[in-house]
Amino acid sequence: MRNVLMIVSGPSGVGKGTLVKRLIKEREDVTECVTCTTRAPRAGEVHGREYFFLSKEEFERRIQEDGFLEYDKHFDNYYGTPKAFVEETLKSKSVVLEIDVVGALNAKKVYPDSVLVMIAPPSKEVLAARLRGRGTETDEEIARRLSRLNYELSQQDKYDHVLINDDLETAYNNLCNLLDEEKNKQ
Ligand code: 5GP
């Protein structure tokens, strides 16, 4: 069995965070890669849990040191995947990484063996309702995030797997099965 770098993407509000958290909690053979960002923490977010919150200067210093497996800028903030963590952890466990489409496709270039999983909503309407229900973003931010939806979904065919999150339980079981399938590949 091999350890897999599984990269999970999907539109905001699609439930990928919930699925990934459950995977980490229930499976001892998988660890989450906490990524770095220069955006401000949202209420309840903790340094080292949701993200490593870095200053712009610190982030740029790490770029110079080749410390990121990939990095990107969204909404004027940097986001990046710490390279050393991924490489070290893969020696003993699979790693799940939750990043956007551009980052995922860049990471796949560096690690062609990584497995790209897109979590897609049953419909745009369902996604909009979930985002509003979450209550963590302003209306303007919600509109901005929804406007990225068509782009994200248009990249589906570049992914190894597309998983529709209609029913959470079903989506979770499918995600687990998919990970096992990939771990068993030679
Ligand atoms: P948010 O600000 O809502 O937490 O995240 C904004 C976007 O950044 C999401 O699409 C999230 O998946 C993405 N993101 C988080 N970490 C990384 C990373 O390390 N690299 C890249 N490219 N995107 C990331």
C-alpha cells in the first residue's frame, strides 16, 4: 500500500471542510496538511489549526527559500502549501490537502502521483443557500465566491475524481473508498 497525497478542491460552502475534518478524525492513516495564508483569521480560527497565519513579509521570505509546494494569491492574500511537511509526512501517512483549483493543478505538476478530488455541489442553488446559512461571509464575499463556481466546475475534467456532495454520509463513504482504492494502486 502506498501513502497518497490527496488534494481536495471545490467551491466555498460545498462541504469539503466537513468531509476532510471527518476523514482526519476517523482515519489514523491520514493527516491533514495545514496550509499558510496571509489573510486575517476569521472568528474562531486558530493559528496552526485552520491555517498558519503569516505576515506578507514572512510568506515572501518562505517563497524565496522554496518552502512551498505551490502557492497562489486569492483576494489579495497569499495561500501556500508547506513543502517540508508534505514530504516528511508522506513517509509514514497519507496527506490530505484542501486547496483551490489553481493550486491543485500546480501541485499535480510537482507531484504527478497526487490524487485530485473535486467536491461538487448538487446545484448552484443548493450551494448559494449553504453559503448564506454559514453566515461567516458578507453578501459581497458570497457573490464573489459564487462567481468562481463556474470556473471551478469547468476544471472538473482535469481531476482524477469528482464527488457530488448531496448527502454528507454518502459523500464521506465515497471519499473513504476512493482513498483506499488509490492507496492500493501500485
Ligand atoms: P479561505 O480564505 O476561504 O479560507 O480560502 C480561500 C481559498 O484558498 C480556498 O479555495 C482554499 O481552498 C484556498 N487555499 C487554502 N490553502 C491554500 C494553499 O495552500 N494553496 C492554494 N493554492 N490555495 C489554498
